[in-house]
Amino acid sequence: MTAMPINSPSPSAIVLDPVVHAANLSALQYVDGVLNMDGLALDVLAERFGTPCYVYSADAMTAAYREYTDSFASVPHQICYAVKANSNLAILHLLAQLGAGFDIVTGGELARVLAAGADPSRVVFSGLGKQPADIARALAAGIACFNVESEAELARIDRVAGEIGKRAPISLRVNPDVDAKTHPYISTGLKENKFGISHQDALRVYQQAASLPNLDVVGIDCHIGSQLLDAQPFADALAKVVELIEALVQIGIHLQHIDLGGGLGVRYIDEQPVSVAQFAEYLLPTLKRLDMKLYLEPGRSLVANAGVLLTRVDILKPSAHKNFAVVDAAMNDMIRPALYQAEMGVIPTRLTDDAQPAKTWDIVGAICETGDFLAKNRVLSLAADDVLAITGAGAYGFVMASNYNSRPRACEVLIQDGTAHLIRARETVESLWQLEHIIK
Ligand code: LLP
């Protein structure tokens, strides 16, 4: 038998100390070499619920939410969780019970938050293609505000409100042309991005809004991007929004609230994002001077590090050039690495003394695409059947999953009060063609 070649780590290999990595993410800790979430062993949960499986911590989400409310306690505020980050009903219900409002972008998300028990008066409706039927439903429910992204949308909301005899509270989403210094696909506040109304058009569009019969002009909104690590771009955007607020006062338009969007980044590998408390410290002096209610729309920073994706190593495929570990999760379960070249943590759920020597592995799925990878160049000691945890998976994980290759979507589990609850069952293969018809 010839010895397997052991690849030397490539210069870009990521070596994560699993214990240190877990310690940096509030929900995870190793207890006697076993990775726990809130006191429950993750490899036991993998056995019980099967893999791939998303597992979330209610405690970590609660702590992240409270960090926002504590940090902004000195100004009137409403935290509106961006539903797109993770829209499972159990999670929406948990956050609604904590007092969260919600930032929605579709009629589907409106229906979800209402089904989860949200208070509609704490819901803001963002998104650049709101449909008339969804606008009508949101008006009937009595949401707090529509964040309007274009003149055509303004006219549409006014018309729908008139048709059903309601007044629509609106904000304009202003595009402040600020570089958020994040991945181009998740940067939204530059003038070349499709979002918002440009800073120079904003005054004119506000005047137009104020002249429409069925609208109440109540606020101003911006969202400049996602996974921002510094507070400076937020401060730059705030400065531009404040300029507009002051100019609006000059023309007799007095707003009640300012919505600074979401976007605060999280630690995936070794990023050092500004903390919520530091972010607040940075913005509070200006916000206090304004004397307006603050809305924030965080998504990722409330849920990303409260979740992991558990996956089992299926086949190890070492070679002279590259070592591949084929796992049972794939790009259909977690598309962030393929879509944004996102680096996410991958750590073992059990540290053993008799571990294999570490090698540099690409962690890949079994889908027929070269883009199907979950991580590249990770130094890990792996054996078939090991269960790995992909960290930072609580946000933009399950919600972006697909059925590509007819793969049923994974199950979701929430740990709450020390118990693991199945909050979404694994899909069955048969359910995948339930809406399809054979032409006879
Ligand atoms: N508000 C608006 C209007 C947004 O468009 C977004 C995110 C948020 C709030 C929440 O931003 P967060 O706090 O989560 O950064 N799928 C990508 C992220 C896309 C974010 C899109 N907009 C990813 O996996 O990185």
C-alpha cells in the first residue's frame, strides 16, 4: 500500500483553532472535546435529526437583540429584524415576543410575520418592487411605514391607498452614495446600485410625496449594504441624511423617524466588526440632536452567529494535487461561499485524541458543479462520518437554500430553554414534485 500524499498547506490555507473560534461565537463551546450549543452536544443532535441540519440558539438571538436595545436605550427606537436573513416562524415568534418589529420586502414576508404573531404597527416594508396587492394587505394590517424606492412606487402606493380608503405612512429610501466597502453584490448605497432615490433627487421627490393626497410623509430611510465592519460608512450616510432632514425642515416637511437600515457585520473567520455598542456610541450624539425616533433593520447581526449548519463527512478524496472532503451539505443548502466567495468557519463537532493528521481540504458538496463548495483550503483532521459545524450559518443560510439536483431542503432546529425543537422538518423527495403535472 502506498502512503497517501499529504498536501502541504497552500499559502491561503485557513487554520482555525476550533476551540478559540467557538469561544469567539457566543452560542458555541467545547465541553470535554465535544462541541455544544447552549449545553447540548451538536453531534448528538446530528444523530437525532439527521444531516444536513441547521441548529440555532434562541439564547444567542435574544442576547444579540438585547445588545441593540440596550445600546440604543437613550433614544426612542424600534429594532425591525430584517426577515430575509432567517424567516422561520419560530424565530420570528421569538423576536416578536422580545418586542422586535420587522423589516419585510415582500407580501410573503408580511404574511409570515403576521402568522408569527408580529405587531403590524412595528413593521416596515422595504424593497423596490412592492406589488399593489401586497401594498393593500400591508395597509389593511396597519404597518408602520413603507420605505419607498422610486417615484413610480410612490404613485402606486398613493393610488392603492386611495382605492381602499386608507392613508399610507411613507419614508423615502435615500441612496446616499456612500461606499460601504463590502462585497459588490451586497453593497446597496452607491449611485450605481439599483436601490433608493438619489440624494440630489430626494428633496424634489419629498415635495411630490407631500402633495399626494393619500400619503403621510413620516420618515427617511437608507441602507447602504451588508456585512459592514466599520462604523464610518454608517456615519457618512447619517451625515448625508441629516443634511436632507434639515433641508426638508426649510421647506416645511417635518419627519418623525429616521431609519438607518441594517448592515452591521459579524465575525465569520477573524473579522473584527465594530460592536453594536461601539456602533451606537458613534451615532448617538447625532441621533440625540435630531430628536426623532430611530428605526434599525438588522438581519445578519441578530442571527448569523446564533446558527450552525451541521454536515457529515461522506467521502474523503485525497490526491496529489488537492484533498476533497465530500460532505452531505452542498451549495443548495448554503450558497454564500459559491455566490459571494464568503469564507465561513468549519469546525469539528468532536475533538478526538486519535485524530488523523491534519491536511488541507476543500469541503465540497456532491452537486454536479465545480462551484459547489462550502470552504476551500481548510486545515482539518478529518475522517469519514465526522460531523462538522459550518459556523455563522444562522443568517442567509436556509432562506437561500434551493432544491437543485432534487435535494430536499435541510431541517431546522431551535434550542430554546435547554431543549432542541424541530422548527422545520426535512423536506421529503416526493414533496419536491407536488406542484408538477405530467401531461397525459
Ligand atoms: N434592510 C434592507 C433594506 C436590506 O436590503 C437588508 C439586506 C437588511 C436590512 C439587512 O441587512 P443585514 O443587517 O442582514 O446586513 N445574502 C447576503 C446578504 C444580502 C443582504 C441584502 N439586504 C449574504 O448572504 O451575505
